[in-house]
Amino acid sequence: MNDNKAKHKHESNSLLYLPVGKGGKGMQQLETLYKTTKIRTAHYLTVSADPHFQLVSIFQNVKEKKSLRSIVKDAKTFAGQLDLNIEHNGVESKTTIKTSNSTSEVNQP
């Protein structure tokens, strides 16, 4: 980051990830961004009414049942790492997200 002049050579790296409201630059860590994107993609595949996405969702479910790598399986793993419990229901087109404090159901893509 010093080479690209994105930060001063004496600036702390932890200040880069601190939220803007607390005086940092508000950068997101790539690992967390990747995990949340995977979870959102799995939700979209599960809930979408588009026939093309429904075919992809069926293919992902078959891969998951065969113990192969799938987006839905990865999303469940990443949700566990983020202390979330996510259940995708393709039949009812909804996703249930449970945390230690609350439960919410999402029906829209």
C-alpha cells in the first residue's frame, strides 16, 4: 500500500480497517467480503424465480448431495464461521437466518 501511495509510510494498518465513523478508512477485509458474497449468492440461487437460476440451484443441490463442492455448502460453512445459522428452502423459496439474538426469514432475491 505504501508503493501505491494509498497510505502514509508511518500509518497503522489497523486504521485502514477501522470504520470511517471511528476515524479509520473503512476498508473491508477481503476474506469477510468473499464469505458474505458466497452467502448472498446461495440465497439468490435458492429464492430466485428465474428458470435459469432454478436450474443452477438444482445442479448445486445435486453437487451438495454427492459431497462435492457447491455454493450452498460453502455458504453454510461460511455462515457457521460468522456465527449464523442459515437454512435454504428451495421449495418455499425462502432463507431463514438465525443468530444468537434473532431469527429472520428472507423471501426476496
